[in-house]
Amino acid sequence: MVRSLWMRAAIFLVAILAAIALASCAQEAPAAPEAMPEQEAVEAPEEMGPSVYRMGIFEEPISRNYWNYYGGPGGSVWTQYVLSGWTGALYGYSDQNFEWVPSLAADFPTDLAKETVDGTEYWTTEVPIRQGIMWSDGEELNADDIIFTAHTVLEMGISGNFGAVVDPAFLDRIEAIDSHRIKIFFKAADAEGNPQTPGLSIWQFGLAFMPILPEHYWAPVVAEAKQAGEPEAQIEALMAHVPENDPTLGGFTFGKWEPGAFFENSRADNYYATGSVITRYASGVLQEVNERLGYTATYFGEPGGDKELEYTVGPHVDSALFSIYGNQDAAILALTKGDIDYVFNPLGLEKGFRERIQAAGDLEIVSNLDNGMFYLGFNVRKEPMSIREFRQAVAIMIDKEFVTQTVLQGAAIPAYSMVPSGNAAWFNADTAKIGQGLTRGERLTQAVELLKSAGFTYEEEPEISEDGNFVAKAGKGLKMPDGSDVPALTIIAPSAGYDPLRATFAIWIERWLNDVGIPVRANLTGFNVIVGVLFSETVQEDLDMWILGWSLSLFPDYLETFFNGRRAPENEGGYNWGGYANPEFDAISFSLLSETTIEGARDKVFQLQEFLAEDLPYVTLFTIPKLDSYRPSSVDFPYTEVLGGLEGVGGMQTAVQVK
């Protein structure tokens, strides 16, 4: 009965996620950025062996400490790529269709049930763990590893993604029923004693996705870190640890890292899923046959009929090699020269880049919808960013359509919502679109009106040209509502060498805000420099505005993670770097965490999108078509149609075949 209940829930979720309209693979018309100095291709290690998956990245990973990556300042997308084959979780998404299915768990969990223990009420569920799964050093995965990982996050107050999936507001503890079965205890009441339920965000798409780390390696490291003094110092000590021979659970183990040159992972010979055959039938049935562990798992019906997908899990290579290039231009050059066969490209491809790839002849570009977005963020702790009308005036002045279509020649798509349109099941198309369709004159007029309505004043107001097409005179002497000068402000954004799309937006935003009299300067700098600012202890004082991007989860509980006041660094810690705090938003977003139905969650997600589009702690700028470039004569993927593209599934490191 337990299994059938969860199967029905999963089938319903599949029906919802099917609305995510995955784009078909297609050749893209050519395209490229402003010219950048070319770099010599990075040389790979001399003895690579006969079977190497050669990939390119164009920013240095920050850390190979998984705690740092998932719960600290090491959390960059570049770190994600090189660590993506290292660990696992109890549950995960299936290939292509994103069904919620067991991974390290041996079956679906029991239904949540109310239970009173020693006078305290909890929501509980039990999860069986698959037997025979080995860490790379030969130790077997067991309940203690799961308990250790979750309890370390709780006890040390680790934030970031770890703090999001192991939410201390809900999770009380995990206990071992035996070596391969756990019981999870969620709090049935909040800190004020009000009833609460661990909803989809907290359990199915939260704790169930927690990366599991090996207790036998990390427990001594954690114990030592706990001796470092204050909680902040303890976390810093854990994040600073440089692992040696740390066991992994995925298809790869660490090989070698030469900073500025390459990062190499080696195949894990005892990866539990190696040799598994994954089959999807046209009927929607999903089957996994794992001879290594001796099980066959079938979901959503009985197998039979036509097959839509079938492949064997690897890794099918001896090593996964990530050559590190200084910028996107150098990485594309290496791809066209044949030094690598696939390039991770989270930044989109401008026309010239696409032209160069297409001209190479032996390369292919596939296009998918993306589940990511790029944005301008505000530090709302400081004036004038704390004033809503100021943020709205900034949004009005930004002509997203002009930059994406005219300047960037269609390489990007304007965005007005925190949920990308590609994630169709959760996207609210009816949110406010501040500034859309306005002329330059209308933008200037409305921005000035907004600022003045909030109490800002000018020594000289800006003036538009007679034809209304350009600003004839920029505003001067803009003063705050209290009469003081608006201070000089800074937008930190990636440089053109790293990402010409965001750099272009930053330059135009600087120009437009100066037109309306806002004294702002765009500081184009390194990606890791920006991350350092956001994770610094002085972010509250130092930060004004910044431009970055997010690769997002399918279930949009990140709306709470990014913007709930408790997620600000000075509170519980997290990714709310701008310090946004609004009681109404906080209440709605926190209630999302208790939603147990898709319908209830969607209603709240739609409300939150509408709220953010008006209040604007971020101005969403653009999304991009996800374009993956690879050499089909050298590598073969089991499929290429998937939301977020090949890059979104880590380049399929454990499934790719090297010819």
C-alpha cells in the first residue's frame, strides 16, 4: 500500500512536469562576442590513457571540499561541474522526464505519519536504503552516513544549499532503525508552537535530495572543526579543509588538480550503478536493471512495447578531464581545434561563437530550453536600494528587449519572472513586466516620477530629446528623501572576457541610470571575485548592486531560499545576499514549505512570482537558450533533448561514450 500511494503521487508529478515542454535538438544559426585575446590551449596530462572524456571549462573551480561547494563559498557552477559525479542522494530525478524516483533508497518512503515521542509530536517517515552500495574505498553505505550528514548540517548551522535541504525549522533528527533503514523526525510545530507540515519543498524536493557524505572519512574532520571556537569559526574550519583520499559514492573519484590548467577525475571502479540498464518505454514505464546489486526496479506500470530510451550506465571512460581556460573565447577555440570534445557553457553563445563552431565542420550545436536566469540584485539594507520606488525606477530604465535583440542579436531572451518560462509547470506568465514596451522617453518620464514620488529631488532634472528617442540632458544632483546626496553606487558584474552578455547589460545599465541622474559605475571583474564579495563578512556594508545568474531547481522553492529574510547571511545564513526582508513575502514563502500538494504549491509559487515582480529585490534580466557544443565523431550521448541541456545534467559524465 505504501508503495502504491507513492507511485500514484509520482505519476501525478510526472503529469505536471510533462508540461515542461522540452525543446527538440536543433542546429543553431551561427553567432560571437566582442573579440577577446586568444589563449593557447591548455595542455592535458601527458599520459591520459585511451579513454578520456575531454571537457572544457573557463573558470577555476573554487574547492573540492564538498561541504564548501554545497554549503559555503565554494558553491560556483564551475565547482559543480567537476564534483557532480562524486556523491548521491536517497531520491532523484529520472532521465529526461524528471520523475521523482528512488536512487540510493531501495523503495519509496512510507507516508508521513503523526507520532508523539516523549510528549512531543512529530511527522515521521521511514526510508529503506539499498544494500551493497560501496564508497570508493570499499566501505558500504549505511544509515550512519545519512544521519551524520544531516546532523552535521543541523549541529553546525551550515547554510547554503545544505541549509536549504536540511532545514532546521523542520528537521529534528534522523534515527537508524537498522543499518539500512532510517526514520526521519520532522517538527510538527514551528518555533512559536504553530502546527506545520513538511511539504514537498522540505521532504520530497529537499531532504530527499541531500548529498550524502561518508561518516568514516568526515567525522574526524568535523570533530576537529568543532574545536575551532565560535560557530562561524567552526564552519570556516570545515570549509577550509583540503581533502585527501576522500571516498566518493558516484562514478568518479578525485584524480589531480593543476590550478589554471586542468582538473581530472578518475573512474570509480566500484560505482554501484555501473552496468545498470535504464529503459523508458513509450507507455511511460521506467525500468532499471542492476545486475551488480541484483535488482530490477520498475516504476509507473509494467514494462513492454516500444522503447523511447535505453542505455547502460558507466562511466565508460577511464577519466573525466576538465581543461581550464581563461575565458569563453579560449574555450571555444580549444573546442574548434579539437583539444576538447565538449565545452560547459552556462553563458550562452553569441553570434560569432556559433559561427566559429559551425565553421569547424565536425561540431554540433544542440538547443534546449533552459531552467536558469540572470539578474541584477540590490542590497536592500542600504539606501537608496532599500526604497521600492528606486528599485522600480531602475527596472523601468533597463530596456531588456533592446539589449537582448539589438545589441546581443538574439543571443538572450528578456526575463520578467523569477521562474524561467522553460519551467512551464511553475511559470506565471501574468506577472508584472515593469518597463516592457516603453519608449526611451516614457522610461525616463516614469522613472523620474517614481523617484520624486518617493521624495527624491533633483538639482537639474533629466530631459529627453524632442523626438523622444534619447536623453538630451542627464539628471544632476539627485538627492535622497532626507536631502543628502545619493551616494556613488557600484554594480559588480562579470567581465566581458568571462561573460559578454552580463558585461553588456552592466554597461548599458550604468549608462541608463546615469541618464536618470543615479550616480552608478559598473565594475566588471572576475566571477570568483564577485562570489568572494557576496560571501564576505562585510557584505551588508560593501555591496550595492550585482549581476549574476542562477541555474535553478525544477521545484521553485528557491523563491524562499533566495528571498526569505531568514536566509540573509546575518540571520540564519544563506543566499539572500541582498538582505531582502518583507513580512508578507516571508509568510507566503515560508508557508510554501508546508505545501504537500502540487496544486497548493503552484498557487503559492504564482503568488510569490507576482510579489517579486513588483517589489523587485532582483530585476530579472534575461535567460538564454541552452546551447551545447560537442564533437559527435568523438563522443556519443544517450540523449540530447533535456530541459537545461547537457550542461544541466553535468555533461552526462557517467553515461557518455567516447569513440
